[in-house]
Amino acid sequence: MQTLEIAAEALQVSVFDFFDCEQKEVLRNKLIWEAVTLLLEQSESRQQKALNILKEVFKP
């Protein structure tokens, strides 16, 4: 469940949105799925590090 929460936060959607048919357009983006797939292959601590990096890179 934590992995889904991390992915949802990175995509700025709720975990529920992953299963909402109306949100499928967000999930069709190939680049996003590649990033999510890569994150899923990592340990939770590495996922958190990646999320922290993304937050810094995309900070307004």
C-alpha cells in the first residue's frame, strides 16, 4: 500500500484515482508508467529518496 501512496503522491492524484475509470487518461502516460515501474522495483527507502529528489527538482 505504501508504494501506491508514493506513486499517487508523485502523480499528484489519490490512490483511489488509480482505480477510477475517469482517471485512466492520467495513467496512460507512458513516461509516468515508466517512472512508476522503476519506483516499484526499488526498496521503500530508495522510493522515498526518489520522491524527495522529484519534489526538489519540481519545487515551484
